[in-house]
Amino acid sequence: MRLRVIAAAIAALLAAGCAVGPDYKAPETPLPVSWTLEAPWRQATPNDVADKGPWWKRFNDAQLDALQDRALAGSPTLVIANARLAQARANLDANAASRFPQLGLGARASRLKISANRPLTNYATSNASTVQNDFALSLNASYELDLAGRVQRTVEGATASAEQSAADLANTRLVLTADVANNYFNLRSTDIELDVLSRSIGLQRRALELVTARHDLGAISGLDVAQQQALLETTLTQVDVLRKQRAQYEHALATLTGTPAPSFALPADLREIRPPAVPLGVPSEILQRRPDVASAERSMAAANAQIGVATAAFYPSFIISPTVGVDSRLIESLFNGPSLLWSVGVSATQVLFDGGRVRANVDFAKAGYDATVGNYRRTVLTAMQEVEDGITGLSALDSAATQAQAAVAAARRVLDMATSRYEGGASTYLDVITAQQSLLTVERQAAQLQGQRLLTAVFLVKALGGDWEGAATLGSVARKE
């Protein structure tokens, strides 16, 4: 009967329990209906049937693919992020275990002598000294009645933290692969610039031989020779500077792929790489696809749960501690009926006065939540800004690259005309020098613009959250024509 009464009381307490603190609800963030698009972008619905693997494969560069595989396999940064995710999941498992009773098995075997001079428990009976055995075996249980929802909120917070760590890992992968692509494209752009300088140096050396021969024949003064020599030396200096930059990009790739820099090298490659057509989802999709936005949102959920954990300290804590076991002085009678013992009890604690500590903890948790809300909104706004920057940047660079190619063709014609006029005696050699410098400038500018287009494409992919797998089913999108 007593057991039934206790069980009924416990059930009533459990039924009355509820989780204190606010239930989580993600704040609404005002988003634009669509992006601000300029030519050559347009609104469209994509119909891709091509493979939608990792985003960098869209650049169709086998060397880049190999570097990305090495980075994903050997980057220390990814090892750290994976370890943090494992910690967060282990913490979730540890907190989720609080939902279940904690069981323990105890055993005792001892031989003891009782003092004859111990304090009397009955003045009518004298004490005697005895030597006897004591064998005991018990099963203990402990269970916290989650009346205020402290355990529930703790598990909610741990779950959100584990999901945040998973989003952080995804963001680390995105940042890592973007860094690999950026350094790779910078290196390739530098290779093209070095090739431009190499061709210009060949042209300038031939021009130097020409003016030197004419000077030796007495047809021109030494000024023309000195001017051409100065131009050649200046161009050679630029080669040294670019080689230094190339080495830095190469060393960065070594570190990103987990390779010691001295044992890493990439040969020069002058193949043209074109940026892929990147589908742009509507702004609300950014909230679903960017891992940093997902991480910020999960951070809010975890902080909201901490408010409930802190608020639960205002309420009493109840712990049920039943025990059942056997105890006997003779091991052969340990499991006899008379050796049985049991107990069941409920302990309760309630803070009566703490000088405002619990209230301060609640205020601290609320302020922490407000901070995560601000960080979430900042992350969303930054995402919108980065996508717009990528869209406008690619549009401007596409136009600039076309104009740069036209400028290169025009500069080559100018150099041919200046050389012909100089050889015919119609102009000074200064016109040839100026034409050579102009051609070198526009050719380098064209190479740099090609590199910037690739870097901006990577920036836009990163702003969109990486791989756009499944974008074909997401509705209206903006796509490059």
C-alpha cells in the first residue's frame, strides 16, 4: 500500500511538471523579394541535368580538384572542426542521459569486531564485543524529477549546440575549399602575367638588338639604346616581384592541403579557366543554404534554452533514490528472505535566499540570447551584401574583360604602327617605347581581370553557401546567360 501511495505521488508530480523559460522561436528577418540584377544576369528557372557534385568541379580543372581532395583529407583546420563536433555530440549524449534513472550496483564483504565499550543503546542490556562477517549486495537508483524542465532545456541547448557545431564544420569546409580555390586561381593568374612579361621581354630584347645594331651603324643616338635598356630592366624587375607572389600562393596551398611548404610545388599552367554559371536562389534560400547562417540560428536556440536552465533554479529540485538489496552475516544466507532490505525516498531542495544569484544568472542568459539574435541578424545582412557584391562584381568584370581584350588588340596595332613609323624615320623611338609599355600594361590588365573573374565567382559561390545541388527545384532563380 505504501509503495502504491508513493508511486501515485510521483506520477502526480511528473504530470504537473513543465519546462520553464521561453520556447524557442527564430526571429523574423526582413528579406528582399529578389536580387538587384544587371546584365548579363536575368531571372530564370534553371533546368540543369549536369552533375551537381562539389562546387569547385564546375570550373573543370583537374588540378584544382586534386588540391581540394588533398585539403579535405589533410587540413588540420578540418581536424579541429571535426573534433569540436565530436565533443558537442558527446556533450549531447551526456546531457540526454539525465532523462533516465542512474543505476548502480554495490557490494560489500567485510569481517569486523564490535567494541564492548561502545555507547549503550539500551541501558538494560550491556554491550559485548563480537567478531562477525558482513556480506551485502545492493541495487541503487537515482532519478531527478524534471518538474521545472531543467533537464529538458539542458538537452535542448546541447542539441542546438551539436547542430551548431555541425554547421560550423560545414562552414569550415566551405571556407577551406574557397581559400584553396582563391590561392590556386591567384597562382594561375600570376602564371599568365609571368607569361605576358616573358613574351614582352622577348619583344623588348629583339627591339634592343635592333636599336643597338642601328646605333652601331651610326643611324641613331645612344639615347634610343638607353631607353630600350631601361624598359627591359624595368620589366625584368616586375618578373622578380611576380615570382615572389607566386611562391607565396604556392606556400599557402601547401599549408591548406596539409603539406610542408618545402616539399610542395605546382608547375606553371597557362590554360584558360572560365568561371561557371552560378544559379542564384531567391534571398530567403540563403537562410537555408549558408552554413554560417545556420550556425548563428542554432546558437540562438542554444542560448534560448539556457534561459530555461537558469530559470529552473527558482523551483525546487526533487530526486527519487530507491534502493533494494540483501545483507547477511553469513554468505550462505545472503539471498534468503530475511536478508532482504529496501528503501525508497524523495529528497527535495529549494533555494530560499541567495542574494540575487539565480536572478542574475537568468539576466545573464537573457543578455546572451539577445547577443545571439544580434549576431544572427548581422550574419543574414552580411550574406545579402556578399551575394549582391558577387552579382555586381561579376557583371562589371565580364564587361571589363571584354573591353580589355579589345584594348590588347588595339595596343598591338599601335605597336606595329609605331615600329613601322620608327623604321621609316617618321617618328622617334620614344613612340615605340610608349607603345611597348602600353601593350604590356593592357596585357597584364587582361590577365588580372581574368583572375579577378575567377576569384569573384568563388566569392559568389561562397556567399551562396557552396554547392548548389538541388537548386533546380527551388523555384525562381537568377542565372547568368
